[in-house]
Amino acid sequence: MFELLGIPPQVLLGQLLLGLINGSFYAVLSLGLAVIFGLLNIINFAHGALYMAGAFVAWMLLNYLGIGYWPALILAPLIVGAFGILLERTMLSRLYHLDHLYGLLLTFGLALIIQGLFRNYYGISGLAYQIPDILSGGQNLGFMYLPNYRAWVVIASVLVCFTTWFMIEKTRLGAYLRAATENPTLVGAFGVNVPLMIMLTYGFGVALAGFAGVLAAPIYSVNPTMGEQLIIVVFAVVVIGGMGSIMGAIVTGYMLGIVEGLTRVFYPEGSAVVIFVIMAIVLMIKPEGLFGRPA
Amino acid sequence: MTDSAANVLLNVSDLQGWYGESHVLHGIDFEVHQGEVVTLLGRNGAGKTTTLLAIMGMLEKRAGSIRFQGTELIGMQPRDIARKGIALCPEERGIFSSLSVEENLMLPPRIADGGLSVERIYNLFPNLYERRGGNQGTKLSGGEQQMLAIARILRTGAKFLLLDEPTEGLAPVIVQQIGHTIAALKEEGFTIVLVEQNFRFAASVADRHYVVDQGKVVDMIPNDQLEKNSQKLHDYLGV
């Protein structure tokens, strides 16, 4: 077996896979943030809390109503999305004419409240969520062992990211969204109901977070702080990719997951900060982000 | 010009408008008849563009009366006004850079039957047909962008068009083409309000001219009496 810089390939590939899985979550979450930022001009700090809520909703559906993983994969994002729409209608919609900072502060406050509520009722020790039977076990690929559920996470996230990208970049609905991102006033003057679009877009972006939460439930324990830890990294991903760039958010998400995995192999001490180091470098060299347009 | 009240499509009376705190329209009065091309002439900052924005409901604060086919538009949202059959081609053209040429053309939703077919539009604007595969609407030349901005509102079924300085900054040959287009649209039964600074161009396409000065309509000159009034007009426009 070949060795690279004294690293056994099993370790390398194992970390690459782990990086790809983390990247899957980064991609789905930063995609939601990018969609929301594009149209609403709001930096949705509640995204991590809503991701966590997605995992909890899946857990509750199972433990209180006996609804399993597969229905939860659809239902939990819908529930989280509906909750997002409620937030948008009652609170966020009052801030659109103000600076980004107000939306950020409001959603930051909401994140703390949502997280606090779950912490109050469920503690911080974490709840277990079983991997669905059909995805338990794994494949021995010869050079490494691939758990089925982790493979599914990567596939599901790629599918969701691709579908979202396709909807936004290639369909008529997406053309409305892109146009309204650029000039909502003019799109409204063409007879399009822009406030409705904004509401549904927020609901959709947040539903993506809920979806990621359900995907995460069987891997990480369902925990009130699970979103808090992740969201800071995801914000760095969005900054690196470029605020509001759909493809940028997706590609950067996977890429940085892999970079993080590789760092864990070659320089483990740096793995926790590598994304932030990249963010700092990107901000210095190309402040609009790798895929962003110059402002 | 017809005086029959039944033919009045748009009636603006004592229209007041504000940008934030600053009061810019101080009582605009004019009317537009079915099938007419009417211009709003005036110096920079006279309130012509603001008047169009007020009609479209895009001004934050407005007062007075804007009646379109008998319906009062003051207090209505822009999207509801658009669905009454009014379409705006804004001064800055408003071509979307994240949309392809074709997406830009197809963007405004159909609000009524009777819009021009895409074939007819490409027929009116052959340049757009050649450029339809373009990835980015804003990569077009200024003239092409202007044509695209006009073309996209012809599909929707809106028959009342507000065109804000469509000739601004364009080469004479393109100005001429836009002039032909406006004449063709009039033939097709469109009613057009045109904001212009280019007085010669206005004279070549319009039936009547309203002169706007300091947020008020100060005069109305039918196109056939333009010669007689040219000295007066020169004084108004300061040309």
C-alpha cells in the first residue's frame, strides 16, 4: 500500500470522507444562508438554531408520534420552514428597510431564545437518534470502511444542493428570485408579489437548515448546542464563497469540509482554525469572496 | 385630439409627490386618451420621472388623484397597478445582470391577453433576436438594453406604457429605430406616455406634449401647433 508523507491511506481517506460529510452540512447550510441573504438582505443568525430545531423535530416526531426517519426527512423541514415563515411575517419583515445589522441582531437574539428553550426542556447531554435500519451497516471498500448512512448524507446533500441550484439558476421561478434579488421594486412594478416571494424564500432557506438537522440527527447526538458550534464555521464558508452566491456557497461548503479533513491528517492542531485562516486570507485578497461579484 | 370623456384612459389631477421629506410634485394635471402618444417635456429635475413613478405607485408618498380607466390608483401597490395593464420602462432601463437576455425578456408576467408574441417582438427588435442567447442581460450595448427594456413590457398584455427617456445617451440611428418602434406600437393600439428631454424626438412621435416645470404641468401643446409655439417651448425648456 502506498503511503503519502508517512500517512497510511486508510487514515487519509477516512479523514477525507469525514471532511466530505462535514462539507455536506456546510454546503446545505451555507446554501440556505446565501439564498436568504440574496433576497432578504438578512444575515440569518438563527440558521444554526433552526438546524438544531430540525434535528429535534425529527426526534420529537419519532418519540412522541412514532413517525420515523423517512417521513421526518420531509415533515421536519416543512415544520421548521413554517416556523421560519412565522418569524418572517411577524418580525423580520419589519426590518427590510434597515441596515443588515438589525436583521443580524434580531436573528441572533432568536437563535439564543430557541436554543435556550430546547436547553431548558431537554438539557445539554444530547438525545440519541437511531440510524434507519435500511442505512445501518456499511461497505468494506477494501481500502476503507464506508458507513452506509454517511454515504447517504453525502448523496442527499448533493441532491438537495443541485436541485436548489437548478431551481434558482435555470427555471422561471428562479429568474424571478434572481431579478428580485437585484431590484425588488422593479420586479414588483411588473406585477409580481415580491413580499410573498420573500416570505417563501425565507421559509425555503430555513427548511434547508431543518433538512440538514434531520440528516445530522443520527450522526451527531441531538443537542441544543449542535447548531451553535456549526454555524460559526458555516458563516466563514459563506464569507469565503461570497455572500449571496448560490454556486459559491455549495462549492465552498464541500471544498472547505475536505480542506478541514486534510488538515486533520497533515496538521491536526490546525484543523479547528484552518477555515478561519482561509477566510482571513480570502478577505484580504478578494473581499467579495471566491465566487462573489465585486460590490 | 379627442375631447370625449369616454376616451380618457388616464386622468391625473392635482398629483402631489414626495421623496422622503422633499416635496417634488406640486399639482400635476394631465390626461391621456386611448391610443395616444403623449410626452412629458421639461428640464432636468422638473418632476417628469417622478410623475411616472407616482403613476406606477413606486413613490413612497403621493396625494391627489390618478384615475386609470376610472379606477383610482392612489393607495394601490405597484404590483396591483401593473395588473391593471400599466407597464413601466424605467429611465435606468433596469436590465437584470443575473438574468440572460431571454430571461430578461420573459421576466414580466403576463397580466392580460393581447400582448405581443415573442416572434412579433423579435420582428420589431431584430438585434434582440440575434443576441437572445446572451448569458447576461447587462452585457448588451446601451441601445440593445434599451430595446430589451421596452420589448419585455410588450409581451405582458399591458396596453398602457410609461417610457422614461428611452433615447437618453443613444446613437442617432438607434434613436430613429426607437422612434419607428413607438410609431408601430401606436398602430398596434398601445397608449404611451413618454418622458423626453430630446425635443426633436418627442416631436417626431407624439400627439401632444405636456410641459412640466418645478413639479407642475405648465402647458399643453398639440404636436401640430408645435411650430407656432416653438419660442414658448424654448423658454420653458431653456434650450
